[in-house]
Amino acid sequence: MICHFCRRVPCTVSLNGGEICQDRKPANDNFQRGDRVLIVPPARVLLTPHYYARLAIAVSNLKLPRRKIPDWIADYIYREDITFFFASGSLYEIDDEEIDYAFGGDLSFRWISDFKRSAGTIPLNSPHHTIELRLRLLALAFWIHSPEVARHFAR
Ligand SMILES: [Zn+2]
């Protein structure tokens, strides 16, 4: 499949998600110089034991209390200078309620604790599809917060 953005096959960003090169940004008058374009990591990448394990280590390394994690995600994903796309080329507009929706109405703090505690252990089974949105939002926040870390998630 040809990458929608750089028109290349294969393209690591379209396969794994992440930041596309400045010179491959889609033509759009709304982009300002320096704005970033991030491709959403697809389910087939997010829902793997290795991706889950590397993301768990990164979250654990933040050294934040579990209740602060959703705020931390919000600080990075709701920014004017970053535009998210799916690899298909469609815009990913992150809803105001996306974090609440991802983590459950009452926010699943226990899941965050369990996730952090699992750091260093590769799960035997692939993560369930119902946590895809959690993993996606965490991964995107890392792509903004520390791309040098996020780059290794799908290695
Ligand atoms: Zn590409």
C-alpha cells in the first residue's frame, strides 16, 4: 500500500504511526511553519505484546501518580500546532471527551496502575481491542512529549 502522505512504499510512518517529515506534510494552507503532523499508530501495531510492553515502561518512567496520567495525556494531545491523521489520510479529530471515553467514564485508574506495574514484562497475549484507544492516546502523547522514546515502541 502506497503511503498517503509521502507516496512511498514501504513507509515506516504509515505502517507504524508517528511523525511525518516536514517536507512531506499534506498541502494545506492551514498548516503553519513548524506545525507537526502525526500519523496514528494503527491497531495492528498498538495491539502487540511488544508495543504494549514498551509503552508500559515509558509510562512507568514518567514517575507520575496514576491520577495524573490522563491530565498528562491531555497536555500533549490538545494542541493547536499538531494535526493528527490516520494512515489512510483521513483527519483524526480528537474529541474533548476522548480521554474519558478511552479510560472509562470514571477513568480506569486501576488499569493505569496495573499497566505501570506490568512494565518490564512482555504479555503472553496480544492486548484486547477494547484498550486500543488507551494505547493510542498514550502513544500519541509520547510522540509529542518525547519522540525519541516513541520511536522505539514499534521497533
Ligand atoms: Zn509515508
